[in-house]
Amino acid sequence: QVQLVESGGGLVQAGGSLRLSCAASGRTFGSSAMAWFRQAPGKEREFLASITWTGGSTRYGDSVKGRFTISRDNAKNTVYLQMNSLKPEDTALYYCARGVYGSTHSSDFGSWGPGTQVTVSS
């Protein structure tokens, strides 16, 4: 079991940038991946990006491709989500999750952090 804790959320103006961090305690599997999801009130949980621990292979959701970048520091057991050109539509609770690479469905990720709020003002 892996414990995940997100940080870095906050209030930012439209067009600004923010970097989220996800600290993972415990051991990670070589075949596992870390991912970022977000969920706004009344909306379904949306896949944003994922990355593998071993090869660093990445995958992005269409809504954030070109604006968000996922990365990881294996030595620190930490994954990041660099968010640029933020829009009010990006306002949501952002979650870090662990699962098998290749999936974009929240149901395929077994470990979740409590989330960190990102609010983008206009």
C-alpha cells in the first residue's frame, strides 16, 4: 500500500502557472505508474496525465496536452504536474493516483491522495 499526498495547489490568475507535487510513501513497483486526475463539482473525474516509474513514459489527456507536463523524481518518490497557461476551467480538486500504466480510468488506480485544490481566477 502506498500513501499519496498532494501539495502545491492554491489560487492563481488565468494565464498563470502552478506546480503540483505528489509525495509517495512506501515502495513503488517497476511496472506501476503515477497519474494525475482532477474533479470539479458536478463533473466526473478527469484523467490528466500519467508517467511510469521505470522508463518515464508519459501520457496526457486531450484537455491539457501542451499545457501540463508530468514528471517524476524516483529518488524522492515524488511526481509533479507543471501546469501552464491556466484557465478558469482548470479549477478543480487535483488528485494523485497510482496504478498500472496505460489506463486513463480512475477505477484502474488503487491508491489515491486526498487531493489539492486549484482555483484559477479570471
